[in-house]
Amino acid sequence: MNARLKKLQQILSKEKLDALLVRTFEGDNHNVLYLSGFSGTTAVLLVTRKKAYIITDARYFARAKEEAPDFKLVKVQRGNKVSDHINEAMSLAGLSKSSKVGFEAGTISVHVGKVWDKDIKAKLVPTVHIIERMRQFKDEDEIAQLRKACRITSKVYKEVVPLIKPGMTENELGFEIDMRLRKHGAINNSFPSIIASGPNSAVPHHATGDRKLKAGEPVIMDFGGLFPGGYCSDITRTAFVPGKKPHPKMVEIYKIVLEANKAALKELSVGMMWRDYDKVARDYIADLGYGEYFIHGLGHSLGLLVHDPYNYEKDPFEVGTVITDEPGIYIEGFGGVRIEDDVVVTATGAEVLTKAAPYWQF
Amino acid sequence: MNARLKKLQQILSKEKLDALLVRTFEGDNHNVLYLSGFSGTTAVLLVTRKKAYIITDARYFARAKEEAPDFKLVKVQRGNKVSDHINEAMSLAGLSKSSKVGFEAGTISVHVGKVWDKDIKAKLVPTVHIIERMRQFKDEDEIAQLRKACRITSKVYKEVVPLIKPGMTENELGFEIDMRLRKHGAINNSFPSIIASGPNSAVPHHATGDRKLKAGEPVIMDFGGLFPGGYCSDITRTAFVPGKKPHPKMVEIYKIVLEANKAALKELSVGMMWRDYDKVARDYIADLGYGEYFIHGLGHSLGLLVHDPYNYEKDPFEVGTVITDEPGIYIEGFGGVRIEDDVVVTATGAEVLTKAAPYWQF
């Protein structure tokens, strides 16, 4: 029995639930993957206090058996409703109409919720983010996977820097990055690479296009990989196109953003609240007069998703919290700088996973 | 005003709704993209009978203005709740507490539904798949995009066939395919490429791995691209590794699957129900004794998603229905064959979009 499943079963007992239903939803299979190891895109898990079932269709029978050995396979037959097979699993587990069965309200649509209310023979109870809150704190195995993902991603950054030159397009630079991610072991990008050059660098989520890089301009590269096992990396570096000295104000902004990134990292510790972490970088930038140009949060949780779940308002950092540290300054029509690292909170502070030094030298 | 928005406004009037809320959900932005053109991952649309608003945050202000010109931008301020800004948009639109505002119950989670019920100042009405049912039938512009996507994807197949040789791994072959998709214009894969060789070819959704191809074996390649504009392609071909004659039974299976694919294509027409389309290929295979080995549906709708929405049980095919035609035979421990084309239903029959002939010659 895997440790995550065991932990969930303790939570069920604490929450006075007889079981929990966890489902893939429109391509979001992360809770199912996290609990069971099953990497397919269509499945429902039924976890009781003692047993665990995976309900899936013929496309995935073999994969479910192989990847989710702690889960008993319940086979969806062509033409049947999935809810019939949920009832089948409940009956195999010895549950009855009076059993209290939770369902994850954050990943079940209002529509499916209504179908289940009608079809499923149990007392359904909406629960909120039980699995997401387990996913907030990464275990040793997860951190090892994230460390490897970030090591490869940093290597890709180092490989592409020497390729940057005037006349290259954003798309061409993005292609070089994406190919190298795959070549070095990523299954895919963790999100579409953002390559933002010149004035485009003032747009935090710029859509990479065919603009040609010009000498002396900033070029923001924000990218990451999705690796076997399912974990994501996410790095941002701002480079300057060779051939001309960058604008002095860009150099000033670059240095401020880098120092803000370092300042937040230095303060990061167990027990800290998200808002205080954010404030370190925000205050640093505001004190130097650029407060209004830092127009997004300092970062986000990272894991199976590039924006992994985290209850930012309520849950302080713990050992195993993995987040990004990505301050930015964006001046419309002129340009911007963002520098992003992935860091894991440790008992003594923080470990930076994205070791893509050297930073830019002027 | 774009034609899709206009059509939705007619539906609102027919359904006696004053407005509809449409939202991105966990990376699923397809309904928002379809209606507005906005390609970012976080936004809520409010469409009234006369007006349209897009509610998004600072990361996306510039993109929303550029991509969704028919929608008035409502800016989410840092720290505010999105539902406050939905109320702001409703107030700008002249809606009141007694207005009937639909929300798409298939893409709103039970959890968010509860928050909205509490926060939003209107009479909320769950609606089911209004936008999805619009998306079932593709317009000229969408068909042109799908045609181009499939042309490029077919070209990629033709390029990789000569590279297949004994000793190459599934992952290596997948890499060649994925690189070429990107090189020829795809933003990404539309799903992780399935490369299934030898006995793995008997697993319809095999997870591509490091198995080495052997002479004479079948290798199923099931892949597609996601192209600028947002449309997907999806093709499957079964090839045989050179160096040895394929097993006679594999050749027999290949021919049956190919004929089943052609038979379904030939019958495809406006007004046909999904189940009858499926039956053509299923009966063909069953009559030749392999019925129990065709373990999945004949295909699926294709569009912004590789499995695009379609009400298969109720809605007959119309001009603009785009579906896949992918029969398969899978014999555990031995191997399998699948052949998949993307086809659009026309007034006179069907147009095949994936022109990756020649098929395998023995």
C-alpha cells in the first residue's frame, strides 16, 4: 500500500467519510496520478478506509494493472454508464446506501455532480481540495523528480544562450529550447514557452511570435518541461541580444529584479505565510521606485502542474513546499525583466533547484 | 460582432436567458477561445443578448484586447475576487438581481458553483453544453484550419516512414515525429504520441517507451499536432519494420482494418447517427471473425480538442461534423493494427483530411 493512499485513508477516518471518489476531469488527471500512479486520462478512483479501486475502460486495463498495483481494477464495459461501475466498486467494497462517500467538488463539474447525485447509491458529500492539500507538500521522491527536472531545464537554458543573436525570431529561439527539453528527457513542455523580445518583454504572458530579435534588446525566456513521472519545471531568465550595449535603464531594472529574487529566497523558511514571502520582493522593488511595474504575484506552487494547487491564504510553508520565486518589472512600450527560480523549502531555509548561473553579466 | 457570438445571443433569447457565463477551467480554455478568440488560460466571459465582456487579470490585458475585439475588457485587480468583477460586468451590462444568468454546468466545478451562488448578484441557471453543441459543427474557417493541420500531419508521417528500422526505440521514433510536427508549424502535440511496437501494438493506448523495434513487427503510430489557431489533428498508421516479412496473420488483420476504415468512410453522410457509423466498421470486422478484438469506439469528434465534444447519442451528423475513422484489431501478446483518418462530413458524403497514402504495401 503506498504512503499517499494510507494518508488519505487516515483523512477519511478523521473526516468521518466511508470513502472518497476522485476523478480525472477534462484532461486533468493529476489527483488520480498522485494517488494511484495511473497516468492515463480517464479514470475514477474509489478509496475506502481499507480498500482502493480504479474504474477505467478497455483502452487502459493493461496500464491500470501495471501502474496502479494498489488499486483493484473495475472494468467499464462499452455502452455502460461509469456511475454503474462506481456502484459496482462500492458494492465490492461493502459500502451501502447509507455510506458517506465524499467527492472532490473542485474537480467534479456541476453537471456530473447532478448525474452522480441521481445515480450513485450512497450519501454523497462534497469535499474541497483534500487531495490538492496533500499535494502541497512534496515527499522525498517528488523532490528528487523536481530536482532532476530543474537540472535538465537549467542545462537547456545554458545551451541556448550562445545561440541568441540579432535576426533570430522568438519562434526560432523557442524551437531550440523545446527541442532540447525533449532531447534531454522531457515528455513535453510544461506550458507553451514564452519568448518575449524587445517591447514584448513588457508583456508578462506574451504569446511567442515571429518578431526578430534586435541587438541590445532584452529577451525573456520563460519555459519548463514535463518529465516522465509527471513533474514540471518552470524557469525564467532574461538575456540581452549581443551586438549592442543594453539600455542603462534595462540594466538598472535587471539588477533590481535579480536582487528582489535573491531577497525573497533569503527570507524563505518553514512557517512563513505566502503573503509575507511575496512582500519581501515587492517591498524591495517598491523602495527603489518600481512598485507599480511589478504587476503579478511573486510565484506559485510547482509540482504535477506548473501552477500546482496551494492554499496560499491559509497554509504556511512547510518542509517540502516547492514554489517559484519570480519577480518582474514591466514598462509598457519599453521592455521588461523577469527572473524565476524553482525552490524547495527545507528545514534550514531553501534549496534552489534551477541552477542556471551565470546570470547576465554587463 | 463575430458570427459565433451572434448565434449564442440568439440561443440566449430562445432559452429565455439574459446572459451566459463561460469560464476557463483548469487549463481547458476551449469554449472561451471558440467564442472570443482569446487564447490565454484564465478568463470568464459574460455574454448578454446585446453585449459581451471578458474578465481577466493583468497578465492578459494586452492579449485580451488584441484577440477578443468584440469583448469589452473588465480588469481583475490583484487581491479582488473574480466574482466581484463578474458583478461589475453585469452592472455595466445593465443586468440586475432578477436577471436570469446561465452558467455552463459542464465546465464549472461544484465548488466554484457554490461560490458563485453565494457571490453573484443574479438568478443563476445551470445550462448544459450550449457552447459544446455549437462546437459540434465546424464552419468554413474551422474546416480550413483542420485541413491544413491534417495536411502537415500527413506530411510528417510520410517523412518518418523511411526512418523506421530495427533497433530504433519507440521513443526515438516518437521524437522524430514530434520534432517534425513542430518544425512544420505545430505549436505542440495534440496529445502524447503513441508509438506501439510488436506486442505493445495490442495495447490501444500504449505509453511509448524504450522498447527497440524488431524486423517484421508492426508499429502503430498515433499522433497529431495542435496548430496556431487552436485546432488539432489526429492520425494513426500502422507500419511494419523492414528486414523481415510480417507474420501472415498480421497482414490479414491489416487488410481487414483498412477495409473496415474504408467501409465506414463510404457510408458516412449527413443525417447518419453515430451508432450506425460505428456499426459499419464493427460489422465488417465481426463478419470476418475479429469482432471481439475491436475493443474501442470507431472514433470521436475532432476540433479544438483532440476529443472534441459531441452529443453522440442524440445528434445526427451534419455538414461540418469532423470525426475520426479509426477501427482497430488487438490481439493480446501478439500485436495489433489501427488505421485512423480525420474526415469532415459534406453535403455529398465525406472529405478525408489525412491524406497520408500510400498505405502499407506487402
